Amino acid sequence: MDKEKMININANLVDEPTFSSFEKDGETVEVANFTLVKKYGKGKEYMNLKT
């Protein structure tokens, strides 16, 4: 049985997400790619995510 994990991220979206799909084991898998930025004091952390 697959377990799903949920996390909360407080960040800003850098640009519009891009959407694509691919075939795996005869099924279509939908993918969203996006980048978030989170500010820490005077610094920044960028996160590239695929879901």
C-alpha cells in the first residue's frame, strides 16, 4: 500500500509551472515542474520541484 506524505512550504512561486506527461508501464503520468524561493533573513533558498 502506498503512503502519501504531506508537507507545508511557505515560499513564493518564481515563475509559472510547466506541465508535461510521459508513459510508464502503459499509463500516462502527469508532471508539474516549478521553482519556489524562500527568504531567510538576508538570504534566499531556491527549490526546484517536480510533482
